[in-house]
Amino acid sequence: MAVSKGSEPWILMVTARSPTNIAVIKYWGKRDETLILPINDSISVTLDPDHLCTTTTVAVSPAFDSDRMWLNGKEISLSGGRYQSCLREIRRRAGDVEDEKKGIRIRKVDWERLRVHIASYNNFPTAAGLASSAAGFACLAFALAKLMNIKEENGELSSIARQGSGSACRSLYGGFVKWVMGNDASGHDSIAVQLANESHWDDLVIIIAVVSSQQKETSSTAGMRESFDTSTLLHYRSKVVVPRRILQMEEAIRNRDFQSFARLTCADSNQFHAVCLDTSPPIFYMNDTSRRIINCVERWNQFEGTPQVAYTYDAGPNAVLIARNRTAASLLLKRLLFYFPPSPDTELTSYLLGDKSILEEAGLQTMKDVENLQAPPEIKGGISVDKNYGSVSYFICTRPGRGPTLVVDEDQALIDPRTGIPK
Ligand code: DP6
């Protein structure tokens, strides 16, 4: 069994941080529900973890008598199949660990018996529908792999995170990532690969509109199962449309060709939502605000004659808007704040989170500046303007970002090294 110098009980911990990602060619539909194997390839952009990320501390000690997990401070059950798959697959690959400074030695065989404590925290509201499970499972797999000294080969870690939540496999890399669907029934070839890192195309600016919604949404897992069973469009899409789009999207990313990137991103989001409508009973993820944001972007892109912004929506009403550069992003922000001003008494700095420097670039210092915004030129000439106060909860400005990283500062660990439970 694991040994330590002296008789003091010991705890060994690792803390990591992982990003979320937004799919620009969507994953929707599984060919294997347990292993989480998709029916088509997908491509995503990793979002900067400085603005949206999960931090996870994993700890091991001979004093722990069961695997336990806390999410945002609240204990949650690990009995679900997805957590169990991840823990099992990680333990299977665990290696020898030696921490000379602490006098701890764990042999490969010990890991089967040792229990772990996991504490995870999202730096954004979990309920906002911002791919928290993608960041969460990527972080869990990454942190446990570091703790258990797993030598990763061929995207193996991504195939473990995939078994927690499909889209999580793409959060193991920064920049632009493809989830290759694979062919094998075992799933070993269904892994994520990095197409380009985050500095390859660093002009892009991403603004997320967190749209207010009372509606209880259908989970991605349930929604894609229903689409798989009932939508003929989904099967046409996965066989005919996506394979072509994947090649075109890879080329657009390689060449930093924003026009093609935007065209493909918008078309794929719209087709995904068309599949949802084609599902029986139909699933409505977008709401009126989501559609108004699409209109605002489409109208502006048309007016400019060339796309300035791409939009994409996952299984919820939030808009993810990708602007071609900072100039386009500040013009976009002005439009968004013109059409979707906050409810009265909201501070501008709490209405725009993330990279707030974009406010200055847009010449917006106070709410007075927002109130004084003029209608954008594309709506001149008779189109009536509806202002939608309070229909967006807040915006987040971010950019493409890096993959998971270790947090070396032990003070930032989420677990107390003396008690083994969250601080
Ligand atoms: C619309 O990865 O959340 O965001 O694999 O069942 O956990 P499970 O589903 P999940 O689905 C994500 C669907 C999507 C598109 C995408 O991210 O590719």
C-alpha cells in the first residue's frame, strides 16, 4: 500500500483550470449512448479560460473512505454512469507517483483502492447554459491524469473526458479543435485533435449574450436522443452536410478566411436549430431575443456587404457572436447595447463581463453613453426600432484561448490540505 514518511496521514493534491468551448460545426446525435460516440465530426473554438473556466482540485489520501465530489461548494453524487466511466478509465491508466518532498510514494496498483476527493468551481453561473459540463469533465480528466501520473498518448485523455460529456473532449485543447467521430465500436479513435492553437487567429473577438430565460430547457443529452429517433434532417445532415462542412471549415480556419468561417458557422447553427424543429415533439432552444440578435447581425452583415460577425447558438437561447476583429467587436457591442440595453439601475461594468477594455474602444464609459447611442446606419429608412430592455442578462467579451493548465500556487487549491474537504 501507499507509504509515507512517519505516521502522519497525508494528502496529495493537484489543481487545474480548463476552458469551455463553442462548437462552430455542431455535435448532435450519438451512435453509442454509453461510450458517447457521435454520428458526425464537430469543430469548436476554445474560449479564453481567463473569462470562462472551471477550476478543479483533486486530492488523494489513505484517510479517504469514498470518492466524493463538490461542485460550486455543494456535494454532488458521483454514482452516475458518466462520472463512474471517467473515474474507472482514469484509474486503469494510473502510474507510479512519487513526491519526494512530502515523502509519499503511490504504486500503480494502489490507485484501485485509494479514494479521491474532487472540488470543482465555475467562474461563471452554472445555470447560465455556458457549456459548464464541457469545462467540468475536461478539467476532471486533466487534473486526475496529473495526480495519477498518466502518460497521455493519442488524445486518450480526450476520449476519457468524452465519456463524461461529448463536447468536453474538445476542451482539452486550446484554439481550434476537431472532435473526430472515429469508426471503432470501442471508441478509442473518437478523440479530439487541435487544428490550430489560440494564437493562429488572434484577431477574433467573441461576445456572448447571456439571454434571460424562464423556460426549462431540454438537456442536450435528451434533445439529441429525441432528434436521433425522430428527425430525418439530422441523419441527412450527419451523412451529407457535415462531412463537407468540416472540410470547408478546416480550410477557412487554416486560411483565417473570416467570410467562409462566418458563413459556415451561421449556417451550421441554423441547421442544428432546424433539426431541433424537425424533432418530434419539436424542441425550441432559441427564443425571441435569440432571433432578434440574429436579425441584428444579419442586417449589419448585409449592409457591410461582407460578414463582420458570425453567430452560433447551442442548446439554449444564449448567442455566441464571433467578430472578425476588435474594430468589428466594438461596433457590434454598440449595436447590442443599442438594441438590448440593461434594465434601469444596472451598472455598465456589471452588464459587460470578461474583457472590459472593449467598452473603452467603443467609446462607452457610462450608462449615459449607452443611452445616447444612435441607431446603426443599416436601420435608417423606415425600419422601426424596438429596444429590448432587460432581455439580455449580461454580455461577456472574450477571445479564443488556451487549453487546460495546472495551477501551481497551492493557496489556490479548492480543498483544505488538512481536512481533505473544500475550503
Ligand atoms: C449543442 O456534450 O452537452 O452544444 O454528450 O450528452 O453530454 P452529451 O451532450 P453535450 O452536447 C453538446 C451539444 C451542443 C453542440 C456541441 O457542443 O457540439
